[in-house]
Amino acid sequence: MQRTGLAILAVFLVLTTSACAPLLIGGAAVAVADEAVEQNQGGDGLF
């Protein structure tokens, strides 16, 4: 019974993580772009 519960939890975790991955990657890309604009142009960057 415990192995089945752990297997279900593992599948749920993988599905949840894969669904959020594009949001995390996009957020990281925006943060890097903002920092690059700050370094090149000064000021507050994009945001």
C-alpha cells in the first residue's frame, strides 16, 4: 500500500513540476533580460 501511494505521489510531483517549468524558465529569462538592460542602459531596467 505504501509503495502505491509513493508512486502516485511521484507521478503527481512530476506532472506538477513539468507544468510549472515553462513559467519558471520564463521568469528566469525575464530577470536575466532586466539585469542585462540595467547593465547596458543604466536606470531601473525593464521593470
